[in-house]
Amino acid sequence: MTRPTLTSLLGSRVRPDVRAMHAYAVQSSAGMLKLDAMENPHRLSPTLQQALGERLGAVALNRYPGARLQDLRQALAAHAGIPEGFDLLLGNGSDEIISLLSMACAVPGATVLAPEPGFVMYAVSAALQGVRFVGVPLRTDLELDEAAMLAAIAEHQPTLLYLAYPNNPTANLWDDAVIERLIEAAPGFVVIDEAYQPFAGRSYLDRLARHEHVLLMRTMSKFGLAGVRIGYLVGRSAAIREFDKVRPPYNISVLNAECALFALEHAEVFAAQARDIVAQRAVLSAGLQALPGVEVFRSDANMVLVRLPRLDGETADVASTVFQRLKARGVLVKNMAGFHPLLANCLRLTVGTADENQRLLTALKDSLCPAPT
């Protein structure tokens, strides 16, 4: 028997749609001011770093995760204030929650529907589970197109409808009345994605009990623990029990769980950081608005989306040109060129500290109007 080659195996045993995909790319940030991934720019104080290190040193790494995960679930439920009759599911970041939902809801003919541009993992996770994804473009002002959304819901009868609150990458909270009408029209589960809730000033949590088919998804990444990878889904207890059946048994490590518990015990520290980020968001937005020709979109998150003006003598995509100029100046942001037509000439900027934001503004001004050489 002829042993197959790796090339033949990849061609015949790996799904064609997987071969056609691109792996999620993480930009190298070595030596850069990192403002590309909506991370909290604040680190723990030396005192808290030492306390956390000592606590992690005592964790039983030789044991699988056990009762501490239940402690974390209870702590998160108390922190979020989830209503009676609701429960939560833990995930390795909200990415895994999205994958678990796609897996659990991959019934024959299932469709996942979401506004676009939006979080890329809604579509990616659907594709990996063989579920059709339907994206509905936002309006040109990046608000929900209610008529188009209602028409898509009626036509495709989605099993899962994602509504980010606020949205990534546009950073805005959509109109609550429109969201409520979409929820009323949805025949399947509606997932309100509150990844950026610490900076939004509003939450759907106080309205969650109105509907049996609405789920609330959050992450601790924007809370300040992007490296810890803790996401959670809140829903009626009966729904969470079903989704929990597709969760890997040890998807949260003991170290991650202990880090999350430690952070929740010092929630006031992270709340203060969020308040600082919101304040710096206003300063950054004002500085961006002062740059000639730059369109600054409203932000309810820890990022600001901007559309750049056409540069003198430039015919190529402006965002790509300015993105490279910023990198040359040691500043890394997110280039949105090519993600969606509504994001033409757009950059997504993470809100940093006061010093980081000033460095960003200076670099962006220089990149828009570089000095002659």
C-alpha cells in the first residue's frame, strides 16, 4: 500500500472550506505602542502583582480544575447581578462561548445572523460548524438598518442572532428601541454581546428577564484580563444546562480561574481603570476631531473608529498608508481596510493612557501630514 503524502492528505482529508480560510492573525507588537486590540492599558500595582503571584504559587497545578470553577461562577453571578432563575456558562474567552453556541445550535438548516461590520468570530464559528452565516450591513452612519434586519430575520429565520452592545469595530451602542423590536421578531436565540460593557454606561442585563430567548455574553478581557481568557454566557437556567453539554469538561484552567477570582475581589481597582479609560476616550476623541478631515465616530467602548481624509497625491487605500506610517513611528493600531466596504479608509484605535493617547495623536498628525524629506 502506498503511504499517502502530506500534500495528498491535506487535499483529501481536510475540509475544503477550512483550507480556503485564513488563520486568525495577531500583529507583532514588539517594541511598539500597542493600541490595536482594545486591551486595558493598565497593569496591576506592584503590591497586587505580588499578592497574585503568591496566590497562584499555591494553586494545585497537579489537579484538574474542580470546585474553584463553581466559586468563579458564583462570584461572576454576584458581580454581574444576574436575575433569579438565570445561570451562567464559563468559556475560554467569549470566542469559545460563540463556538459552543454554534455547535449546540447546528440543527439542520440553521442560520446565524448578525449586523456587519461586526465581530468576525460570529461568522467564523458558524462556518466551522457548517452553519450558514448571514450578515446584514449597517447603515452608512453605522447604526442598525432596522428594515433590512427585520427583512433578513423574516427570510432566514435565524437560529442565532448576535447583537453586539456596543459593537466591534464601530464602538457604538445601537438604539434600544430598535434592538427590542429585533428581539421581538427573532424566532431563535438572541445573543446580546456585552464585551465592552465596562465602558458603555448601559447594559441589557436589567431587561434580560423580559424574554426567554435572550442570552447575555460578557468577557473579562476588557475588564482588564485579556491574557486570562474568561468569558461567560448568562441565560435562563434551562438553556444554560443544554449549552453546558457541549463545553469541554476542563475548559478553564485553575490558574485562569484563580486570576479571575482575584480580580473580582479587587473589582474596585478595575472599575477605577474603566473610569479612567472612559475619561481618556473623551480626550482622545476631542484630539482626533481637531485633526483636519478626520471623521470620528461616536464611541461607547474602549476604542475609537476614525475615517481618514484622502492624502495629497495618494490614490491607494488611505488607511493602509497611514497604518504603515504609524508603525514606522512605533504605534500599532488596527487597519480596517478590506474588512467591509463601510470601513473604507478607517482605522480602529484603542484608548490608552493619557501619555499613550498623546503619542498616538502626535504620530497620527505626523502620518497624515508627514514632513518633507
